[in-house]
Amino acid sequence: AQRVTQPEKLLSVFKGAPVELKCNYSYSGSPELFWYVQYSRQRLQLLLRHISRESIKGFTADLNKGETSFHLKKPFAQEEDSAMYYCALSGQGGSQGNLIFGKGTKLSVKP
Amino acid sequence: DTGVSQDPRHKITKRGQNVTFRCDPISEHNRLYWYRQTLGQGPEFLTYFQNEAQLEKSRLLSDRFSAERPKGSFSTLEIQRTEQGDSAMYLCASSFHGLLNYEQYFGPGTRLTVT
């Protein structure tokens, strides 16, 4: 079964602390993995995707096929990083239409 | 073009009534998706179109739900005989299905409350 698991509903850190948002997936083929972010009162938007290997707003994520994980990391959290973060999977290397989302992790960065 | 738009943004209806939502995708996008999001959950896929063809429907899309994209541009999602369990945020997204670019752009959503 295709599934995305985000084990933490809420993650609270202090400004300047490292952040790691966990994501594990279950998919038998070649998935493409994404992180989406939703800031307060804004629409869901793409943060990064594993295929592009970019660092966006200081966030990085590495696809670990052995551990079926795609954890999101940032070395020094900022208050403006506070948001809902969703890990998502698309099958068939990204050509499958739908995204499968995890339940999300709310990141709260305290001053 | 300011992105994906959805109308209405909020809808309150009584149980048993029919409702229809509209989604206008980014103009050059050939794929359009509908998702549903309930409290504490991530978005759940309902259906998607490539141009005017409906290519996939989730088992979540019961026979009370119907979606159309008549000219490959805007789409409508209709829910007949609404139930309280239909209360959710309905999200629309669009993408251009081309070479290695599958990014989905989301609309602001329509929040449905069934009383």
C-alpha cells in the first residue's frame, strides 16, 4: 500500500536550533517525494522535491531509499519557519497523477 | 493569472442539499486535481483530469460526488445529498504534465460545512 507517515503532529523548537521533520514512506516502485508547506492563512505550496536536490529557505531533504525516508532538515530554525509541513509522494517517478500526503507536522519556532 | 482560484471560499449547507464548487486552474496547465482535507489530516486525493478527460477517481469519491472539466479549462465538483461527513476543505490543484515537471499548484480551497 502507498503510504506516507509523519510521526510528529507537533514539533516545537527555539529560534536558532536545528530542525528535523520526519517522513517515512511506503511505495514499491519509483516514487518522487515532496515537501509542501502551509503558512498561516496561505495556500499549500511546494517547498522542495527530492529530484531537484535544491536547498530552499535553508531546508534540505535527502531521499534514503534503504530506510524509505525523506526527512526535512534545517540547521538553524527561524520564527518565520513556523507552519504546517506535509510530506507527499507521487508514484511512477512523478508521472502518476495524484499526490499521497502525510498527516502533517506543525512546526512552531519560539523566539 | 494569479494562480489557481476556487469559488466559493466558504459554503454552509443543510444536510441533504446539493452543492457545487468551481476551480479555475493556471491557464496553461493541462492537469487539474481535486483533494479533500479534514481536520488533522493531510489532503486526500479525490480525482484528476488531464485536459477534459477524467483519468482517475479515488474510492473516496462516492456516487454522490461528480466532477467535470468540460472544455479542459475550469472544473466543477458537485456533491449531491450532502452529509455531515462531507464537511471538509476541498482543494483544487493544477499542473503542467510535461517533461520532468509535475509540480502541483494549489488553490485556497473551499470550506464546506454541512449542518
